[in-house]
Amino acid sequence: MTIENAELTTEQVLRRDIPWETYMTTKLISGTDLQLLRRYDKMAERFKSQLLDDDGPAYIRVFVTILRDIFKDETVEYVLALIDEILTANPRRAKLFHGSAFSNEDTYEPFLRLLSKGNWFIQEKSCKILSLIVSARPSAQNGVDASNSKSKHNSTEDVLKSLVEWLCAQLRKPSHPSRSIPSAINCLATLLKEPVVRRSFVQADGVKLLVPLISPASTQQSIQLLYETCLCVWLLSYFEPAIEYLATSRALPRLIEVVKGSTKEKVVRVVILTLRNLLVKGTFGAQMVDLDVLQHVQNLKAQAWSDEDLLDALNQLEGGLKDNIKKLSSYDKYKQEVLLGNLDWSPMHKDPHFWKENINCFEENGFQILRVLLTILDTSNDARTLAVACYDLSQFIQCHPAGRVIVADLKAKERVMKLLNHDAAEVTKNALLCIQRLFLGAKYASFLQA
């Protein structure tokens, strides 16, 4: 579908002269409406603001009436531009759409209907305005929506669901090449504060649409899009079903890349707040340790930030990551990994504190874990497992006072020597380190590795 008025601006639209008298003659607006429009249209901003302070609901009612009853694009665009101008200057005026003047009207319907117009200017403004006014509705009382809009037309939940579906459609297949995605993300950053929107967004498979947008940015426009995307992810980090989606995506490594490369305080803040929320969820804590988030957090702490929320979140994240490293570096966890026979470079293997604190535990059950490591060298076909086993043997030799003697007595030398000709460089490197420590002792082997 060809989209109309893709490059039209609010300034261009507001320069138009709309024939309000003609609309009164054809009874599309009343005489009172015409008086209000004459008083308001083309006036200075200060004067308009005063009129809205004095009799805001009356002017909003006229605008909604026009959007409901008049279908000429130029007029619809003009009224949408007027409303957008009002809400941009003061977003709190969105509450005017929920006054007693609208007790018998559905204020959402005109904007919801206009989302389906093949006119980008109308779509974009309707989406923005609808997001703001639905978010400004009165709080629910006793579980019932307190908005004055008639529920028989569109319940608030139906409106939000329709709006989320439209926003997700824009993220999947943008109507406008450069403005659809920023507009959709901007609205979602407003709407995702609401549980019903989070639920609808997850059900519409919207979480995966955000992940590709989490990437380092340089221009002012792209930084704003990145910030609002990360704000959406932060809001979703309070919703368990969304967290499950995030866990199966590349959201975490992308967030870390953003925080490593961003100097914009608001971007760093929202990413760190998100990481703090995710730290205690599922396997996120372990993933953050593997991705060396602690080092990045400590680097950020060394910088001069003015935001107290950011500083508090950095401290909390640092403390939580250190706790996670301790849990991941526990001997019981290490023992379980070795007994399963499938080794990887989890934090404990290269953590000096782990070896220092737990080296005597290796003596349990007649050096059972050392014997299992040697069995792994004989039986495993996995290069990563063999490399880690060789490295762990070399760590034992280095850290245990009698490490060389014990490993030699267990006939480790022959097994490790065979691996010096392995096809995988990772295996041969760690087999060589083990042999060096076995033959030369920890001090000289470490010198050779330096």
C-alpha cells in the first residue's frame, strides 16, 4: 500500500487556512464550535495556553468532534497537528480528554480508526496522541477503569490491544522507511508501563522485534531510538513472561555492548537498571559472569556520573555479580561439572581465589576429582573438555604444595603428552602448560607462559 504524506511536517500543516465557516454552514460543526475555533486558531502560543487553562475541555471536545465527523484529510491533519502541538507543549493536558464533557463519548475511537488510514502523517499523529491520552486516563477504582469514555464502544483493554498490534506491525513492516520504527518505539516506551500492554506485547511476539534495535548508536536520532528501546526492555524486565523471551534472545550480549560503547548517561542508566533487574532471574546471573559484566561495571564506577540512581544500581549490580561469582566458583559446583565429564571455561577454572580456597578439597576420597580428570583425558573426544581438564591439572600442580608429586604418581604425564599432538590448538596449548608445570615446577612454567 502506498503511504501518503510521508514527509509532511507539523509546521507545514499548521500553515494551512481551514474554512471553518463552511463546516458550520454544512452543519458539520455548531455555531459554538465555530466561535471556539475562531478564538483559538492561528493565535499566539501564550494566548492558546491561557484558553486551554480557562476552558480546556471545550476546545478538546471541538477537536474530537471534528475528527469524528469530518473526513477530509487536510482538515483531519490540521486538527491532529493542533492536538499534537498542545500535548508536546504540555503532556499533562492529555487529562483533558477524560473530563466530564466526554462522559457520553468515546474519545479513543477517532484516533483508533485513523490508524488504518493510508496517510503516514495521520497515522503517526493518531498513534502518538492515542498513546498519551490512554496513558493519562484516571486510575482504576475497585478494579474498574475510571475513564469517562464509553466502554460499550471500546474498552480500554481493547484499545490498548489494538494499539499494540498496530505498533508491532510497524516494527515488522514499517509504513515509513525512517519514521515508523522510532514512532512505534516512542509510543511503546509510554505504554509498556501498563501490565495489560506488557501482556499484549508479549502475546504479539513483540519482544523479539526490540532485540535487533539494541545496538551502539552515534547520531542524536539513533541515540534517542536506542534509549527508548532500552527503556522498553527495562519496563519488560518487570514482567516474567517477557523475561523468558529475553532469556532466549541475544538481548543480554547486546545490552552489554551498548553499555560498553555508550557515553550517554541516560542510556547507561537504563541499561544498568535493566541488568540489575535481570541479575536475579533464571540464568542471567551466570551469563553476566561469563560475559565479564563485573569488569565493565567496575570500569563504569570509575567514571564521573551525576545520576544517583545510576550509582546505586552500579553498586547493587557489582555486589550481586560478586555473589554470583562466589556461587559459580564453589567447589561443589566444580565437582559436579567434573563428574558429569563435560567441562567448559566457567569462571571457577581461571579464578585464582577458587584454587587458593579449595585446593585442599581435591584431597577428598583419595584425590577422586583428579582421577576423574585423568579419566576424562583418556575418554573424552570434546576439545574444549580436554583443554579445560589439562588446564585444571596444571592449576592443581601450581597451587598444591605437593601437586607435582601427586599428579606424577597418578601417571598423568603419559596421558597429557599424547594430547600435545591434538588437532585443536586450545588442547595443545593447555597440554603444554600442564607438562611444563609438571616437569619444571610452577615457578618456571609460569615464567615460560608469560
